[in-house]
Amino acid sequence: MKRLFAFIMTVALLALIFWRVDRTALLANLRSTHWAWFTLAVVMFVPQVGVIAFRWRRLVMCFAPITWGECVRIVLASATMNLVLPSKLGDLSKGVFLKRTGTLDLKRAMNIVVFEKMLDVAALALMMLGGVALMLACDGATPLQRHAAIVAGAAGAAAVAAVAAVYFIPMTAFPGFRRALEWLGGKPRLKKLHDLVLAGHEVITMLQSRGARRGRIVAYSLLIWVLHLAQIYFFFLCLGVRPDPGQYMSLVPLAIFIGLVPVTIAGFGTRDAAIISLFAQYPPSLMFGIALYINLRYIVPAIAGIPFLNRYISYARELKQ
């Protein structure tokens, strides 16, 4: 039912945007695409998938042997499953794979997957913070963009602080932390938060005991988002748009986070509307064209993962059961 609602919302939002923009100008913009920049943007999928696979291998090798090629296949297959299955079951099926091939039970395997996702959130939020600082230090932003930057800065700082506290700061570093944790555990409504904090520290303890290098894993996460943001910038360039660096580094991550709100499939529609609204100094038809190209970031890996789907779909079914 949730998936049906997300599908309806996706179609409705995209239809509304198509209806409101100048469709003649949209087609003209798409026809004027600079294909060299577009080709470079598409080529960026190769290093992106490669580095994501390297990071997953770094995490998994602590518990079970796995080849880089196997990591590439499961990364692409999970991208396909994320478009057709609810609640990011594509990514979570990695946990079932880790349970089957390693020494972890399902709960701890899922904690590793959640840790990987939280690293992505923190890395993107950190880059957004840098963009916000750059935008607020320079002139040229509209009042809406400056207000959006302030919201993005607050949300980004909270995300980075939360991930750091859950995964990287020892419990003993906070006076009274254990007492607060016991208090959380005694509150049924806060039980999930209590479990998340415990699981986060358990993940780091496991990785450290297995010889994982946290610095390298964090560096991979930052590199992944450097590659993602570079690709999106190439999509801007292929339609002749050169945004201010501060605006780009703060507003594009904010649009990506808006796309994570679970009301549409893969953020289609919500992310497009955010791109159009946040870059209001450009014609909506032009920004919608860029947003459509940005959506390829989710479609192309999903198509590339189809040949590997049958092998890993059973993991998602097992997880659902």
C-alpha cells in the first residue's frame, strides 16, 4: 500500500511540474544539451560504483572474504531493488548477504548496512555545511536561498553531530551517558533510539576488533559524494548553467536530502521540485531539464543491476519474511 501511494505521488508531482513549466522551452533546452558534458556525467557512474564497492568490501572483509566484483554486483542489484521494493529493501538485502557469507547474525549484519547509510548522510551533510559557509560569506544569494542555507546548515550540523556521537565518540567521553542510556531504555517510546545508540557503538567496536580502518572508510564516503556532486555539476553544465559554488554546494545537497523524504519513489518529483524552487534565478523549464538528468543517477545504476537481480532478489524476500 505504501508503495502504491509513493507511485501515485510520484506520477502526480511529475505531472504537476510538467503542466506548470514551459514545455516548449523544456524541449528546446534538452535539444541544446552539450553532449560532451553529458557524456562526462554518464562516465562518472563508473568511479562512483567502483568506490562504493570498495567501501562495502572494506566493511565486509572484516567478517567474510568477498571479491570486488561481487561487491559491484550487489551494489548494482541493490540499486535495482531500491526502485521496485519498499523501504530500501535493496540496500538492506546486503545485510542478508553478509549474514549468509560471514560470521554475523542478521541484526549485526543490518547494523553494518545502517552504518554505511549513516556515513553517506554525514558525508553529504559535511559538504553541505561547507557550501553553506561559503554562500553566507559571499553576496549574490536570494533571500529564499539564504534562508534555505540556514536551514540546511542547522540540519547538516545536527546530522554530522548525531552520526559522530552514535558511531565515533566513546560512551565514556560523555559524563552521565550510560545513565542517560539506561533512562532511554526504560522508555518504551524511546526504545528505538536506545537500540540505535547501542547498535552504533557495537558496530564500531566490531569493526575495530576486526582491524577495519575507520579513517579509510570515512575517506571513501567523502570521495563517493565528491564524485556524486561532480556528476550533478556536469549535468548543470550540459545545459549551460554555472551556479555559484556556495549556492551549488549548499542547495544541491539540500535538494538531495529533500528527495529522501519517503513520499515518492527514489525522490522523483520531490527532488525535482526542490531543484526548481531553490534555483529560482533560472527558468523553471531549464532547472526541470537539469532535474530530469539528475534522475538518471537512480535510473542508470538500476538498469545496470538488472542482470544481477535474480541472484540477490532472494535476499530481499528472505528479509521481508
